[in-house]
Amino acid sequence: MKMRHGFVSNSSSSSFIMVYDPQSFIKCTKCGHTPLNPLEMVDLSHDEETSINWSDPIETLEDLQNELLVCIRKHNELDSRDGDEPLRPYHGPFIRPWTVDDELQCVQSSMKRYKQQIKEIQAAVDDGLTVIGLEIGYYSGIEEQVKELAEQGLIRII
């Protein structure tokens, strides 16, 4: 499983891990408005790109832990090699080759991100919060709504 951190966007969609308390999406006693929770927003979206990637945080934690183990093995393998050793050749006259040290930096960054995601998802699960993986289509129009919910503190993006 490919995990992404924060809002990650390409030309057709954005993916992220979201944490929220379903109790935050209740009817306002003052105005009567009930905000749509993230699952309802996805249900109302007519964009085929918008979907829930996963909703089982325990399975996701296992996937992240497996990804972390892959990174650790790769780190250990790379760490025993010469840092200046090229892994990929030059791609043009001004681009240097990709070295073992370059790859190590990427692996270390991934390890740090996986550890942080594992920690945050586990804390959310322990607190009884809902954790989902969300894919939002570029044309769905709900990415702005999700950002607003995050700014209001109703959801957290990890």
C-alpha cells in the first residue's frame, strides 16, 4: 500500500489520512445546521475519483509497519555501501547520478514519515476517533470543504 503524508496532489486527485471525532458533526443547537462529515461528503460527490481508500486503521497500521520494515531493510543494505556509489546513471549533461547517499536520505525520510503516521494513527485509535484514508477527485469540489473542516479543527490531516 502506498501511503502519503498531508495533502498530496497530482493532476487528478488528492490523497490523505484523516482523523475526526464523529461527535463533532452534530446539529448546532443555536442555528440548527449540521455539518457534513467526511463520509457524507464522499457519498454526495459525483466524481468517480473521490473515494474512501481504507477505513480500517488497524489494517493500515499493519501496512505502515510493514512499509517501515521494508525501509529499515533497505536502509541497512544501503548503509553498508559507499555513499558516493551511483545507483542510477546521468540523465543529461547537467544532472548528476543518483547515489547511495541520495537514496539513503529518501529512505530515512520515509522511515520518519511512517513512524509519525503510525504514532498519530495509534493515538487517534486509542482516543476513539475515526481514521480514514481519503482520495478526492480533482473535479469533486470537496477538497476546499475538507480544508475548511481542518481549519475549523473538526478534522486533522496526517
